[in-house]
Amino acid sequence: MKEDYNLQKEGNLYTAEVPSGSGAIFGFRKWSWGEKNALSAECTTMNPLSGFITFDSTRYNEMLVVKTVNKKVNELFTPLTIGEVQSLDGQLGERLFRITQAINLVQEVDARNL
């Protein structure tokens, strides 16, 4: 299901009210290519005995949200903690993750209707 979000540029964040039942405003920060690659490396391990490489996609998803999503509290945007991300309602967590991914795939002028 496609959902539309009206993202507004506010400093270095793109902000929107994401349906969560709380009326919370979230800010999304674009990441650099190096940040994405560093996170991918952080979530990848190799078994030295077998040579098999594993990728921890759960950790990647959680840390991507931690590193790029902020919540507006008392007019200030504050980063989410890993505990907050892990305890998010499933639908809200998926929405935040989808927006975080999508916002890094579009040009600034197109950062709407993700």
C-alpha cells in the first residue's frame, strides 16, 4: 500500500507527521554513501572457519532508523534510541523504515509522496 507523506525541509531534516496515533512529527536525515556502507559493514560478519558471510538484516533495519530518524519533542528534534526503535509499534516501525529508505533515493525537490 502506498502512503503519501508531505515532507517539509526543516534544517537538515525532512519532516512529516507519520500516522502513529500520537500525532508525532518525525524528522528524516539523508545519509551519505559512506554512512550506508559503514552500517552495511557493521552488520556483516564472516565465520573464519567456514568462510561464510552473514548479514544481520534486523540490526541493519534498526540501526538505519536509529541513525537517521528523529522525533520532535518540545519543538526540538531528538534522535531515537535503539530501545525506542525496538519497542515501536510494528506499523510505525515499518513506515519509518520505508520513508528512511525512500528519502535517500530521491532528489531534494522530489522528497514528497513517498
